Amino acid sequence: MMRWAVLAPLLVFVWGVVQAAPDRLPVDLAALQAHAAEQNLADSPQWQALLHYERDWLGEGLHSTVVTDWFFLAPDGRRDPAAELNATLAAFVNGRYIEDRERSAACTFIARRRFLVARLGLDEYALGGEHCEKYQRWREALAPRQISLIFPTAFPNSPSSMFGHTLLRIDSSRRARNTELLSYAVNFAAAAGDDAHGLAFAWKGLTGGYAGIFGLFPYYEKVKQYAWIEHRDVWAYPLQLSDAETDRLVDHLWEMDGVRFAYFFLTKNCSYQLLSLLEVARPELALTEQYSWYAIPADTIRTIADVPGLMGAPRFRPSLETTLRWQADQLDAQQRQLAREIAADEVAFDDPRLTGLSPDARAEVLEVAHDYLYYRLQSDPANAPADADHANAILMARSRIARPSSFAPVPAPMTSPDQAHRTLRVATSAIYEGDDLSLGLRIRPAYHDLLDNPGGYTRGAQVNFLDLGLRVDPGEGELRIDDLTVLNIMSLLPRNDLFKPISFQLDTGLRRRPSANVFDNVDNNLGYYLQGGPGLAWGSDDALAYVFGLGSMDANSALSPGYALGTGASAGVLLHPARWLQLKAETGALEYVAGDDGYYRWARLTQQFNLGRDLGLRSEFGWENTAVDSGLRATIGLQAYF
């Protein structure tokens, strides 16, 4: 008993020391900082990925793309990785409290702390962090098992989405098979609030008028936004990350809560910052180094696909509109009309036109009617209560037909976005015009036009950005700028019994035509132009016919009043007769009704033969008629994509 009486207090003391060890064991801060310096941890790719450092524009130093002050624990931490590392160690050792996060530095910067603990050979809680209850609850709610890259396809009708979008999905270890809608999505976007629309949004996004932030959302919300409301197909690519890499990425997301970044629509956008997250998971990837000038979602997907073993086979989720069009095409014209009338509550469920159909056909009509009504509800929720009640009534009528749906699933496109052509295009061509032969060179940074290989892109959608045309006259040897397309958009949205969309086109930049070729006694100067208008399109993915009303404005120093305003129309056909061939035939006319006098009429046949994913042979044969002269114009050349 005497022995236990002596040992008991000692055992109680030792147990107390063990329990309190993480808080009480002394840590030599100077020794840790010296050890970190010996290993050059501040220069390691993982540390610089965690702080989002990148090279300055001239390459002489570093800066972080983060603009939030509290994210940096050193006064000059945004530009000095070593100073930030020393300050981070000091914050952990001294138990620094982050007021903006209402928690300690050790519980705020989980990924940083775990990186330093591992590289300095410390015990798990030597730098604190053993009492991070909020983080533990957040982590348990996510229960991350796998990360997937998500790509909603391009949506030309929105300036912020004309190039597509990327986000990440965190699949839970508790998720059952085929229940990815219950996962969480990681999205990076401009913090625009109610200002996220129109030309003002596009301008601020281009010029850095917004900050960018990461957000964590239930995945079904993002699917509803992209696939159901914006009617964009969605591709999902599982990423083959190890458990340790997945943990690092998720821990860093916790650190990103409330952190703001410099945001630019063309450079520091969603795709760039998601690449930076993957660099946190696997620093040796160095993915962002390829995107100093601009980052396009489709290109960044292909960059990830180029890393051996990183990206798995994609899964395709069609949008509500894609699904509805696919199902409606399996009905005949009378059945589509009946479905539209049922959706509009113009036909009763006991109408002979419906009851006279076979059970399978009646079920199909009711399914299309419901989905069409739901589509309208998502597109225009003004009549939500009445439409929702009628949608439920259609579902009840469908439920009384005891047959499964006979519609086949929507087939995935033959080419996924990661297998599509690159967006930087360089073209060389021979040009015959006015009995002269010259050489042409075009350079287009982005993105896709109607004659490019359509595989992996949205059919009927064209976006050309900063497309520069140069010409060399072999006789004179003079190089000149022919034109510069700042932005060219064409959206051909086919109409049918259910859908009545308006197509549109917009084209602006610098050009020499119309000038000397259209207006009499005018120098062939470069001038600004703006042209476009609404239109209608009909057909399918393989054959589209379209008409447009056009308005045109030219501002050119060579014009007698300095400008010319025109109005007119165009019509054409776009064909995809084979996977290796695209054809477009177009005719149109512009009459200049104000400013300088003139007219311009044209007819063109353009075709591209795909010689591979990133190489094509394009030719164009056209006739042009102006107030000055008429003649033929022909070009033929190679298109290479990088």
C-alpha cells in the first residue's frame, strides 16, 4: 500500500503531462525556422502552391494572386515566401489568433500546418491544431473520397460562359452508387453579386473590376444552374488522386474560406484557379505555368488530360433542353403538337387525341409535355405556382400508365471536350482577289468557329476572339494588317415545334472592307466596324439553315463624312456531311443608307477538311459585288491548332 501511495501522485502527474503535451511541450521557434531555411522550404513547389505564388510579369520576382490581407501572416508575405513561412511558424508556435476567422492560425491554415509538420519531422500537434472542432465537423460532413473535374459546356448567350466553365466535385465516401447529386461542388467565380450580367459585367471581368472567390455548394445546385436553367450539357472527369493528395486539396479548401483573389475573365479565372488547386494536391504538376496570357476552360481540360494517369474516362450529363429535344425527335409532328398543347393546358387528359394513342405513345407524349412545361418553368419562373400545379397533374396522368419510359437515354457525343481541337489557331493561305495573288496569315488565340472541327464543341456556336489577319503581296513584299476581329459571336439555335429561340450574331473590330472596295474614290484604310443582328435557324446538328437581319456601322477616316451605316440580311446553310468535313454556303447584302454611299453583296462557299484533330485544310470561293466593281475571291490554306 505504501508503494501505491507513493506512485499514485507520480502517475497522475505523468498522465497530466501526456494529456497536455501538445500545449505545454516547448518548441524552439528559431531552431524550426533555421531548419526550414536549411531545407529551402520557402522555395518548395508545395509551399508556393499553398500561398498561390506566381512569377511577376517580367519574371523578376514572385507575388500571390490572393488579395485578402489576413491570409498573409507576414507584412510582406504576399511577395516574400520565406518571410511568410517564418511568420507562419511563429503564428503556430505562439498560438496567434486570426480575428477575421475567429479561430487560431493553427485551425485556420490546416494544409500549411500539416506541410510544415511533415517536412520538419514534428509530431502531429507540435504546432497546435488539436482542438479544431469546426474543421473536424466540416471535414466529416464532406467525407471526401474522390475528386472529379466538371465541365459545363459553352453557352454563347452569356458573356461569362461563352468559353465554358470548370469546377470540381467532391464525392463523399458515404455516397451510394450513382448519387453524385448529393456530393459537393467547388466553384471559383467573380464576386459580382447582382451585377453578374450584361456588358458591364463583361467589362469589369475583363479589366479586373471584381475579386474572385471559391465557393462550396451542394452539387445538385450547380447541376440545376447549368443543366436545367442555363441548358448546358455537363461532362464529369474523375481525377486519379491519391488519398494524401485528396486530403491536401480538401484541407486547402478549408483555408480558402473567405479568401479573395485577383480575378480576370481571360486569365485569373475559374479554370486557372482550379489548376492551382490541383497543384496544391500534386505540386509537381506545375499546371498554371502554361497560362500566363489567357486560360480557356477547354484548353485547361486538355492540359490535365495530357498528364498520364491523372484523368479518368468522362461521364456525360445532358441538359434538360438536350434531353427534351432528343425525346421530342422520337415523336411525330402531331404528337409533338399534342405535347405542347398539354403543357399549355389547352388539351384535357381525356381528349380523344391523347386517349386514342397506344399506352407507350401516350406515356411518351405526357413525359415530353411535363418536361417541356418544367423547361419553361426553369426558363421563366414568373408563372411558377400555376405551372407547378399543372406539371403535377401531368405527372399524375403519366403515373396511371403502368409502363416504364420507352425513351432511350441521350447518347453522349462521339467526341468529349478533352479530345477536341486546341483553341489557338494559326492559318496560312494563298489569296486570289482582283487578279492578284497574295499570301495570308491569320492568328486567333481563341476559340472556335463554325468551320473548325466541331467534335467536343457546342454545335452551332462560334466565338472568335482577337483574330488577326495579315497579308503579304509577293510582288511588293509589303506586310499589312488586313483585319482584326476583336470579337465575333454567332449562335445558331434551331427552332422546332417546342423551341422558338432567337439566334444572333455580333462582329466587331478593324477591317479594310467596306472601304476602297465598296465606296468610290476611298483610300483602303483600316477602320472600326460593328455588325450583327438577330436571326432564325432550323435543322439539326448535321444540317442547319439560317437567316439574319443585319445592321452595320463603319467608322473610317477615308469615308467622306467619316462613317457609313448599313442595313441588310444574310442567309446560309451549315452542313456536316462527314466527321472530316464541314461546309457553309452563305449569301447576303448590305445597303448603306447613311453616311457614305455604297452597297456590298456577296455569296460564298467555305469548306474545311479535317486532316486530324489539330490540322485542317480550308478553302473559300466567293463572289462579291460592290458600287465600285465585282469579282471573284478565293482562298485556300492550312489551319493548325495549338
